[in-house]
Amino acid sequence: MSQVSIVSAALLKDLQRQAALVADDLREQVERVPEIGARLKGMHRAADQVGRTGETWNDWLTAQCNQAASSWVIACAFIRFCEDNDLTRHRWIASRDAAGNAISDAADAEAAWIQRNPRLTAREWLREAFTWLRSTRAGHGLFPDTDFIWWWDISADRAEALIAAFRRRDEDGVRLAHDFHSAELDTRFLGDLYQDLSEHIRKRYALLQTPVFVEEFILDLTLTPALDDFGLDGLKLIDPTCGSGHFLLGAFDRLLEAWGEQAPGLDERVRVQKVLDSVHGVDINPAATAITKFRLMVAALKACGVARLDAPDAPALDLNIATGDTLLYGGGLSGGRQMTLGLVENDLLASHLYDWEDVDRFPGILDYGRYHVVVGNPPYIQVKDKALNQAYRERYEKTCAGKYALSAPFAELFFRLAVRDADRPGYVGQITANSFMKREFGKKLIEGFFAGNVDLTHVIDTSGAYIPGHGTPTVILIGKNRYPNRLGSVRAVLGVRGEPTQPEIPALGLVWRSIVDHVDQPASETEYISAADMPRERLSSHPWSLSGGGAPELSELLGKRSMTLGAIPAEIGMTCLTLEDDVYLVPRDLVRRRALANLCVPLVSGDEVRDFKIEDSNFTLMPQEWNGDRRELTKQANQYIWAWRTNLKKRLYFGKIPEQRGLRWFDLGMFFADRHRMPLSVAFAFVATHNHFVLDRGGKVFNRTAPVIKLPKAATEDDYLRLLGLLNSSTACFWLKQVCHDKGNGGIGGGIAAEEWERFYEFTGTKLQEFPLSSGAPLERARRLDRLAQELAFVTPQAVCAQAVPTREALIEARRSYDAIRAEMIAVQEELDWEVYQLYGIVDEDLTYPGDDLPALALGQRAFEIVLGRKLLDGETDTQWFARHGSTPIREIPAHLPQAYRDLVQRRIEITANKPLLGLVERPECKRRWATEPYDKMQSQALRSWLLDRLEDERLWIDGGAPRTLSVAQLADLVRTDAHFRQVMEIYLGRPDYDVTSELVALLKNEHVPYLAAHRYTAAGLLLRQDWEHVWALQRQEDAGEKVEIPVPPKYASKNFIAASYWRHRGKLDVPKERFTGYPGAEREGDATPVYGWAGWDHLQQATALANLLIERAYPAGDPRAVPLLAGVAELESWLHQWYGDYDALYAASPAEYFTGWLETQLTEHGLTREALAAWRPEPKQRGHRAKKGA
């Protein structure tokens, strides 16, 4: 069978589930087996002490549980592969006959073994298999003593379940559910499995396989010439980020073939070992190195013609594959000294090893200057662990700057591992993220390392190619480890346009084939790329621009302007920085619900800056006046923010916490008062597919995703409007995309941005300072667009709902106005673009419309869209531009437009066809998209918000001064007589015949979060909650005057919440932003509708509501339904003592003391303990199962 039969979605899904279950089991073993727990805690403590990790124990342990689980599951996959391909005569996990039918040999062998060894379990049976595999001559490099499988036990039950999962048969019971047989002994499936087995590990290490066609291309440019320069004898190649071994397997095949040609009479086993002596790999992930070793072993057996691992003629294979952190043990520079593992005196970090690492057993494997070829696909992510991030930064001072990505230190390391020699240097090849080319951190790498230290020979833009899994734009770098000839050139393959559609066979993609076919043909060009020998000087300064097809010429034309924005001078940047958005960003409804209005101001984020206007924004807590003077927290604000005090106290900004910068723990992370002294500013979207700039007139703060431009104090509104017009032009969009970082469309695994206009860019203030200003500006058109945007804001559905109770008539009239204003804006923007073309010299004549009767335009009617529409209708191109923007492609200029305007459009079409530079800006990637939510969707959202706001009316949830919970049926009875509510509900639903109760059930379903932790979190989430509760306890000790060291608690992930809606409301810091509280299991007799409370209640009201529920339900002693409600009161108890510890006559004690006494009484009546409350968990939901055949 082919590898396709092995790599199936069903196999991956099954093993993902097994890996998750094993990870949970391993965590339980940490608590259950003292030796394992102590060993791991000792490792974490040691790593923390030497600065290798800054993660909390729970975060760190979660990662290692997932890592170890992957090792157990993958080890079982190795055994299954050996069994199904007859690499062993033994059967441990599963067995099949020659026809592929399942037989019981493996199960029988296990049963007999257990009978002989009654004290042993399925875990030891698996270890029997692993022991046998590493005892063979060929497999002795597998499963070293450091492997998780030897020292981190899974439970006997979990081992049994794991075997059962691999032994499972299909529905007919005839064949094994998963077949690992491959006639070609193809092991690439292991790479696929490794990449996707654990989502946690995939994200942590940015696991991403290198496609064969990319690996082959890089080896062509590195290993092939290295063989000519150095020969076969003694050649050394390394992949320092080997992953599952794709580069090493490719090198193995090539070197084996080369040895066959050079020494055809050499014994095959000797030849194979010579190849293995040349091939080296290191990876931080032990599952990766295990797979690499197994794949090399199988490839070696196949090359030797050996059918079985235990055959007498099986070769003894020595593999050079090590597990360890390459960036730490590969060295770096500190005080000019090379730091290789254990060689730097008193460097504790350089000699620190986790128990699963074995890089110390391979002396010299990461020595600088050792390798003739260094190739790989290093991870591109930023390191979240602050301690490890700093450790890398200190070791790679030449390349790590700012918020660096791992592509920077790995670029340096790859070259340093290669032989350094002026005449015969080592070759280096890597595919890596291109973020360093334009992002600020890349300046140090480009100017401080590439420019003067190494000889780059090829720089190949692969951002437009379809490379499976690579959603992050990439570049291929080829070079030699020697000083460069500064007057020489670098072979550059520049991008012209991206892949038009996702190719069925990526290796045959139009962009990729253009790269492969023309990389050796300088001065050649296709529709997709252009190849050229670029003067090295152009690549010696940051940023790099790898655009071809005339883009350099147009950039040069624009750059001839003598004045830049930075020369005005203009100040560009955010006006505030929270450094913890989840806490500070407050939705409008939460401001009202938590009484925070006195301390909140609108905060603008980048995705709210669109098409000359700022959409409805969130608010932020701002304990400062506009001039920077301090304001104190209100009681409500303090109660809202206190839970995150430790997080806020330890926010870092340029390495300093708030206290070290003279701030209070609750102040904004940064507040630039000077940028608020004058109200006017131009705000822009930091990340977007196109340029979006908006004139703001004050009263808001702007975070890092929406920086502002502040002109000198004397600047007038007209000065701002002139700048606004230039920056919102298609010309500016082109220029910005040449100098700003292309983020692609979603990061690693994010897929392909099928068209250039879909790609996101990062528009930075640093780059904007260099923006060339024309001598004139489109002032009047900018003024008109600004005015129209303000008018548009008053006729959105949100505005209609905010002004009064929305009516059908008001919404219809608002929509008419909205459509008309937007069509006018599209037409005016088009005129602005053409005015700017002349201002910058792209066209020589005035091609704007001179009349006063400028017609409104629909999307699809602009000159470039008519040309694009013709190509689409004629089958010359395939684009989603029209479908995605709700427009229709047309061939002809619309007949209803004035004749003079039609003639002008025709002239624009003709001149664009004849002016290549104009064609670079008159295209979708530079033209405004006008991409907004459909009006119907905006209206539905606005009406929904109005209804939810109405349901939050405090009078519904407070009765006689006391909080009351309501079933949805009870709530329906209360709002049924509200004529306005009924009216808006009818518009929202689009029909008058609705049942209030049913619609409220649907409306509130995802607007609540349960009152009790056990109802909110998964098992893993509850462990995180324990960390947070520990932090809160320490904070209370701190409030009492004790000096305590408080760790930063770990952040939550979506998988830690039972429902996606809970995660949506709470986020990674579990900040309660929901409107309602749910009380599952507390339904009334005879009323099955859900029970809710208001999320605006304080802790005392929450406790009162729970007590009232218990009283109303009158559960008898011993009724299990009372347990979670009492547990809810117990969870509130510490908060009651914190906020309500003063005497209150209403309770004849403090409220806290009253509820503690009440709870004790309830526990006695129900025969419960506090431990029983803490241990309570809801019954798992029953899932339906497909009926078996014949049932």
C-alpha cells in the first residue's frame, strides 16, 4: 500500500485523541507517583534558576505532558510500522496476515506474557517492544535512556487503552482500523503525524514540515556545489532544526547515490554508514529527533536490502541525531567568546540539560565552523517565555533586537555552523520567514550580520508561492560562510504576483515553477517573478524590498520627492499602551454594567479604523487625566481590576515594571499626554490589507494597533486633511507595501492568500516617517471624504438604535442614506487617486473629472474593475475580488453615467494599459476595497445589542433591593408587555409570529457564563484556576502587610473552557465580560427553561442570589442539586471577606461573617464538607453514538 493508506484523517484523529488522553494521564501520574513529580519539579526549578524558563510550574508541566504523550504515541506508531511491514517477526501491538486481515497473534502474545508476569502490566509490555527495537543492531540509536517512555510512566489502564487504540479493528471486525503497511517503506507519514499530533506542541515549537520540492531546491543550491568543492569523504551536513528529518532524508538519498557512483564496489553497509556519518541533525523536540532517527534507520535498511531488523545481516547503524536546544548549545557570542555546551566556565545555562535531552552525548555536534553544508527550515515564532527570550538575546547579540522572531538568531547560527574559509567556505541554505526584511528587528540582522559578515549568494522571494502549511510569507536564503565582496552581486528572485489559485500539485505551482526555471537565468522575467543579479549594496541596508516587475522603478520615481513626512517633523505613535488589553479593554455594555464610566474613555484599535472613519470602539480604564495627572480608582474600578494586580504589576516595558517607571500598578502601561495636548491627529490601521487613515478630532486614546500622526503645533485642520488625502491614495498604498512587512494571511499554517489584495501588511510609524510628500495635495477631495464619513456614521444601524427606539421606517430611511453616501465616497476616492497620480508624476495629464455632477459609483464600476471584470468574464483570470466585495463584474462602462465621465473612464483604461508603472497602482492590491459588513448583518447586530441592553435593565434583576434569578420563562413574562421590546424583536426576527420564550432562549444561549468554576472550565482549566486562586490568596496577604513573592499566573486558552462562548466572553485572563450569569441545574419544577442572573451584580449580590435560589428550590437534605449551588457560595466566600468585611446592621454582622455562618449551617444540614464542595464536578454530557451494523 502507499503512504496515503497510512496517513488518513481517521488515524490522525484517533491518535490526537490518544495523545490528549495520555497527556492527561501523565499529569495525573505526576501527582500519583512521588518520584516522577519530584523529578519534574526539580527540573523546572533548575531551569528557572539558570534562566532557561520563566514559565510557571503548571504551564511548564502542561508542555512537558504533551511532549511526553507525543513520545509514547509515536513510539507505538514505530512498533506498528515494524509489525505491519514485517521488519520484525515479533508482534506486540497488532498483527495481520498476508492478506491484510487482522489476526490475534499480538493480543495472544501479550496475554501469555502477562500470565507469566502477573505483576506486570500493559505498560511494561509496551516497554518490552521498545526494548527489543533498541536492542537490534540497526535500532540501537532509538529510544535512548533519556526518552520520556523510560522514566515517565503512563498508568497501566492508559497503556492498555493505547494498545487497544492501535489494535482496533474496522467496523466489520476483519481488518485493522489503521494499516501501517507500505510496500516502499515510506515513512513520511510520521512527519505528518508529528506535525499535527498535539496542537499544544505544534504551536509551542511552530512545527512545520518542509515540502519535498522545497527541500530538493535548497539542496540543489547547497549540497550539490558542496560535493564539487569538498568531495564525499568527510563531508558533513547538518540540519540544526531537523524536525522530522525531511532535509536529512533528502541528503541521505543524494549522498548514497553519489557514493554509488564514486565507489560502486564498496560494501553497501559501509557505504550507508559513510552517508550516516555525513548527516547530522539536532532538534529541541524529542519526538522530532525520534522520528528522524527511525526514518533514517528504515532508509538505511532499505538501502542495504535488509528485510528485518533482527536479521543476521542487519547493519549496526550509528546515527548523529541529538535532542537539545540548538540556540543554547550551538553557542552565541558573549564577550567575544564562543559558548558551546559546557565549555564556558561558570555558564550554568550553557551546561543545563533537561532529562530528555542528549546533545551532550554527541561531542562537537554543534561546534562552529564544522559543517560543509547547513540547511533547514527554522521556526519563525517569537519566544513567549521571557527568560528563554532573554537567554537567546544575550547569546545572539549580533542579530537579536527588539521583538525578534526566531528567524533572526537561527540565521546567524546557520552560518556560524558552516566552515568559515575565504576560498572554500561552507554552504548555507534555509527557508525562513521574511518578517526580518521589513520589521524593525531585522535591521540588526541585515545591517549588523548579513551586510558585512557572510556571503549571501541567493535571496529568493517565495512569499507568492504556494507552499503547503506556510501561511507566513517566506524567503529562501542561500549563502557561504565568508566575508562578502561588497562590490559584487546577489542572485535575487523578485516577486511580481502571487499564485492566482491554489495549485493541485504545489510543486507545479506557477510561481514555484517560475522560481525553479529562472533562478539560474538573471535578467529574466515572467508574469510571476523576475530574476536579477542585484548589487550587494542594495541588500546591505534595511529594509529589503524583493518586488519585481517595475516596482523598483516606480518606488524610485516616488522617492525623488525631496520632502518626507518625517522632515515636517511629524510625531508618529500610539497615544497609550495598556500592556494587558484583556483587562483594560472594556466593551460599552460593561462600562454601564460595572459603573466604570467615570474612569473610561474610548480606545481605538486598528481594526476600527476604516475608510475615513472610526467604527464604534471599546473603552479603556484610564486612571489619568488628559494632561497626565493621576486619578484614583473608584470603588467599582478597584473591585473590577484587583484580580489582575499581579499581572499588571509585572507588565514589562523596555525591561521595566510600572513601579520602576514611576507608575502605579493600575495605571495604563504607557500614556503619552503630550500627544493629547492638541486634539487633531491622523490615526491609521497598523495591520491591514490596505491603507486606512482617519482624521480624529480628539476625545479618544489610540493603542499600538492604531497609531496616530501628530503634526507640529501650528498645523491646521487643512494641513491634516492634505496629509490625509495623500496617505489614503492608491499611490501611498503601493509605496507602503514596498517598504512594510507582508504578514501574509494568518501565520504558520494559515494557508495561502490566493490574491495579492488579501495579504495583510504591517504599516509602521518608522516607515511612514520616510513617506515621500508631493508638492501638492488633494485637499478638497480629502475634505469631502472626511465630511461624508461623518455623515455616514449618523446613518449606520448602530447610530439609529442609539438615537431612539428603532423603527422599521427609520432603518429603511437610514439605509437609503447610507448607500447613497457610500457610493459618493467611492466616486470621490477614485478622483482622489487620479489626482495623486499626477501629483507624483505617474501620469502627465489631469485625468480627474472636471464637472460638478460627479456621478456616484457602485463597486465594480471603477476603471480598473471594468478591466478586471472583462478578464474574468473572458476566462483570462480567476479572481474573488467581485464575489468578496459584493459587486458584479461588467464588460462595459455603465450607460447611465454622464457621457463626459464615460469618456474619462475610457481614457483611464487606455492610459493604464500603455503605462506599466501606472498599472502597478491601478490594481486591486492598491485600490480601496470598501470592504464592510453587509448592511443587513450590521442591522441584525445592532438590533441584537439593543435587545440585550434592554434585557439588562436593572429593574428586571433587582426586586425590592435584592437580586433575583429568573428562568427564561419568567423573564419572558416580564418583557412580554414591553411594547418597544416586542417591536424591536419583530424587526430583528423579520416576522411578527414568534414565541417570546423560545426567542429569548436562543438570544441568551451564548450571552452567559456559569456561576461555578466546575461549570466553566475543563479539567485543565480548573488546574489553571487553582494557580489564580493561589495568586489571589497571596495578594490578600500582601494587602494585609506581608511581604510575599507572587508569581504571574498562567493564561487560559480556549481549550480550558467547556464552551467556546465562555472563552469568547472571558479570554486568556478570564475577565468577566458577559452580560448574564447562568445557573445550570437550578431549573424550576415544571419549567425547563434555563435560569439566569445579571452579570452586573457584585460579589455580595451574587452570594445572595445563590442563597435565595437554594431557599426557593427548597432542596431536601442530601439532594445532590444543592451541592453546586453551595459550592458557588463557597467560591465567593474569599471575595466577601475581602470586600464586605465591615459590620452591616442588615446582617447584624459583616456580610462576610453572615454568609460564612450560613454556609456552615447548610453544610451541616446537607451532610457535606468543604472538600466535597471543591471536588464537585458536573456529570459529563452524554454524546450520541452511531449504531453498529446489525444493531
